[in-house]
Amino acid sequence: MSTKALNKRKAEILNQQELMLKRAVESKIQLSETEHEQFKNFTKELDDINENITRFEAIAKGKLEVGTPSSSAVITDNSATRKFRAMGDYRNPTFLNSDYAQGFWKALSQGPNARTAMDQFYNASLGELGSTAAGGALVPIETDPSIPNLAIVECSARGLSRVITTEMDINVPYQAAKTVAAVKAESNSGGQNSFAENDPTFATTKLSAYMIGGKVTASWELLQDAKAASQFISADLARAITVEEEYLFINGSGSSQPQGYLGNAATPTGTHITAGAGTLGINPILETMGSLNRAYYKNASWLWNRQEAVRLLEAQLAASQYQTYFTFNPDGSWRLLGFQMEFSTEIPTYSASPVTTGAVFFGDFNSFAVIGDRGDSNIKVKVLDQVNAVQGQTVILGYRRVDQRIVLQEAVQQLTING
């Protein structure tokens, strides 16, 4: 099974798991023993698929490095039936006669003399395999002009953060501390009492621009003969840039790259949360929601890794909790406690071994972070046909200059999942 097929199966399993959990929530019932066992088997199959994908990628890398052929010719022996299909489809086959078939296999059995025997044998007939003079030159070859692309991962950060365009580096101001009022005693003959003064304080963060992009080099022959190639390459560069941006918008350090969400949001508190962390369950989720200032609720949403959300839904059903924590919109999108759920593949998920903490975000991301696109928000594509002209190649470049900075930390709460 190829990597493409494994990824397709992975998507099918996740969809089936999601459907099972949705049905259970909407019907307010637990998964049956059979369904629970099926869910566990799906999860195990997912682990096996991920492991096999890693193996396939390692094998492909090894073959590329040593130049090992990735396929070999195979001849299937069907001599027991004494029938050999020569031409036609399965409904109207044309079979080779018995003498011809026996002669073919006899020639193959000549051991060291098989090459000579085969030379004499295949010269007796025309066929599409072999020399062009023996029929190969007559066979037309065509490739489907459409090129299916591998699915892009879930990316949500650009749609959540506030996006502006910039012409140069700019300082984005924000309030660092609030004005504080206090009780003032009356001024009278007994003395003068002034109002307390607790001024607000402000700070700025610099929104710069960092180049994110890539290039693909293609021969003139390919671009001329495969009309769909140039359009596909441009679109694939755009997908690659989107994926890399999502990684940085979530995980970026802020040093010579965008500043990410992780580690830069406010820390929720509650009886089921210790230092901003808790075991995945509805109680820490409720406390995370309660930790957000009510002023941010109007534009608030959740941000999860879809696999972590499925794990919470499964735990809810296993605990016979049938309150409508999760609801589903007609378009298939999720809501949790009435607030829209967004998903990103770059949000980490909890793992027991090796220990990896997960994360869940809740808040107003538009107030939390700002993205600055230099010039405009379009991904630029440049076609360079002179750089490698001597080699007969064209270089296709794709890029966007962008930065992200956290502006109001209190606008989003980050719950760390440690179990």
C-alpha cells in the first residue's frame, strides 16, 4: 500500500470515528461494546498507519540516496491452464495457441541459453513490448491531464488572527496595565484629600516581515508537454507556504520568525487546573472557559487539534455524560459549549509515552494576535526562465512576507493537557 493510500485510509478512519461519536452524542447513549471495540481497533489501526507512513518515507529516502530501482518487471506463470491471453479485455480475450505458449515457457527454461532461445522466440511475433520495430512504435501513450493533489492539513490561525498589510516595520501599541480607581475621602475643614492616581501603562510590539516560500525547478520539456504542470506547481507552492505559516503562527519563537500562540496566551485557573495544566476532561475545559474575561466572549472560539477533540468526546461518552457539551452545525463543523470550534494540525496532542503535553485554546484570537502581510496578502509567484536557461529549466518561486505578534495576552486562555 502506498503512502497516498495510507493517508486516504487514515482520513476514512478519522471520519468514521467522528461519525460514531456524533451519533452517540446526539442519541445520548454510550458506545455499545461492539462500537467501543471497533473504536479501539480504529485507534490501533491509526497508530499502525502512522508507523507505516514513517517507514515508507524512510524507504523512499533510502532508495533515492542509493539509486535503487523502485519497481521490477514480473512475469506471471499461468501455464497450468494452458491458456495465455494475448489481446483483448476480460470479456473478449484472445488466447495464444498451445504450441506457442509451450514454446515460450520452454525458451525461458533454457537456463544459460535462455537469452538466445528468447531472441529466436520473440522475433517470431509482433508485440508492444520489445523493440519499436516489433510493434512498440505503434502503441500510443497518454497521461490524464488532471493532477490530483495530496490534501492540505487543517490550518486555522490565519483565519483567527487579525490580518493587516504593512509597508514597513511598525510598532503595534497595546495597554499593559489598566487605570485603577479608589475611594476618596471628603475634603473639608479637617483636611484636603486628593483623588488617587493610578495611570494606565502602555507598550508596543514590533510587527516586521519574514520571507516564507520555496521554489520548484522544472524542465522546459515538461512545462511545454504537460500543460497542467505549471498551474499545479504554483498551487502546490501556495499550499506549502500556507502549511509552513500555520506551523509558525502556532509554534513560532518570535525570534527571526513569527511569534506563535503556544506559550503566549493567558493561564487558566480552577480546582481541576494546576499551573495552567490539567487532565483532558470537561471540568478543566469548563474552568478554562470561565477563566476568560467575559468581555471577550462575543468573538470567542475554541482552537483544538481534531484528534484531541475526538478523545474528549470519547471520554464524555465513556463517563455517561450526555449533556450537550458538543453540538454539530449542518456543515459538519463543531461547537463546544455553544462556541465555534476551529482545528489546527499544529496544535500538539497529549501522548503518554514519550510524554508530550497537548494544548487547547479559548478566546478572542482577533484581539489576541495580529498578522502583518508586507505589501498585500497575496502569495507571490515568480517564473524565472533565464536563471537556468543553459540547462533548459525554469524556476518557479512562491513566497509571502509575513509576521505575527501577540498583542493582548489576556484575550486567549491556553489549557495545557498533561493526561
